[in-house]
Amino acid sequence: MLAYHNDQTIKTNILAQLQAHYDADEIVKGRYWQNGKGCAVGCTVHSDDHADYERLFGIPQALAHLEEEIFEHLPNGDAMGWPLRFMRAIVPGADLSMAGPKFNRWVLHSIALPSAGSDEAVGAAIRGTIAVLDGLIATGTANENAWHAAFDAEYGAAYSAANRAAHAAFDAAFDAAHSAAYSAAHSAEYSAANRAANRAASAAWSAAWSAMADKLIELLETA
């Protein structure tokens, strides 16, 4: 499967469609496609069918889910331009089959693993999943079916544990930011400290999702 089915016209047309939605302020969070407005996926395929990315654009369905997840978590100012940025980064004729595994590997290594701290069980689960991804990426033969089969079989349990651990570690990191900001503002009134803590957590959250957006774009551009 080649991106845009190796046809520049397909890319040109979808960018024009997304630009029109952007200009009309029709890209919105929280819905797929309704009354001429929708999210990143909705404004791209005019439905909630992620599989249409493969049929219409030669883009793996898994990447459509990633696009959607990042869109919903980016700050609004960045999110509205995200569908255009995502589709613009993809080169017609590119093989995107490894972009998803490479992105997941980066998230586990750069975000989840540092957040695991001294929890050896969590770290071991994450490192085990990274090893699986390294093997998949090194062979250059992975496709969507092989990707799912690997985790559904021998590595399914390790991946699930790492995924749960990553979410837990991420939540813990935000709790820590909240506590640190509160402590730093201990001499102020509670409401001021609470606002500071919330701002710190929000900034950390936004920075993490922005970093993930940048990484995905990098992988799409270089596929």
C-alpha cells in the first residue's frame, strides 16, 4: 500500500478539501461528522470510518487513529490546523507501514520509560515491548496484520501491561507536577496555588502531545 496510491492529485484534492473546512471554521473537536463539521477524521473522510484512509488515501488505518487521538489532545490553536499538517506531511508513493511502529517505539522510549521512574516491573514491561518493536522495525517486513498478530499472541500480555503502565506513569507525572507547583506556592492562598498547579499540569500535558505531534510528522515526512 502506497500513500495517496502514488497519485499527487489525490493529495492535492484532500488538501483543498481540508483547507476549505479550515477556512470555514468547520474543524471541531468531539464529533466525527455532523452538519458539515467534524474532527480531523470526520473532515477528511466525511464519516467515522477510519478504514477509509486505506481505501481513499493508501494510509494505514492505525495512522488515522493516531491522527485523531493527537487532534483531540492538542491545544485548540494547534488542533484546527493539525489535519492539514498531517496530510501535507505525507509524500505520495511513500510506504507508511512502519510509521506506526516507529511512533509507538518513540512514545514508549521517550515518554513512558522516563515516567516509569524506579518501578522495575513497569520499566521491564516497557523495555520488553520496545524490544518487540525494534525487531519489527529492523526486519522491514511488518505489515498491519503482522503487527496485530505479534501483540495478540506471544507479546500481547507484555504490551497490555506496558500500555497500562504508561498511562499510569503519565498520570503520576501530572500528579507530581501538581504537587510540585502547589509546594512552590505554599505561601500563597490555596486557590492561587491550585491554579498554579493546574497550569503546570496543563503545560506538561500540552507539551507532551505537541511533542508527539511533531514526532509523527517527522516520521511521515521521512517514510
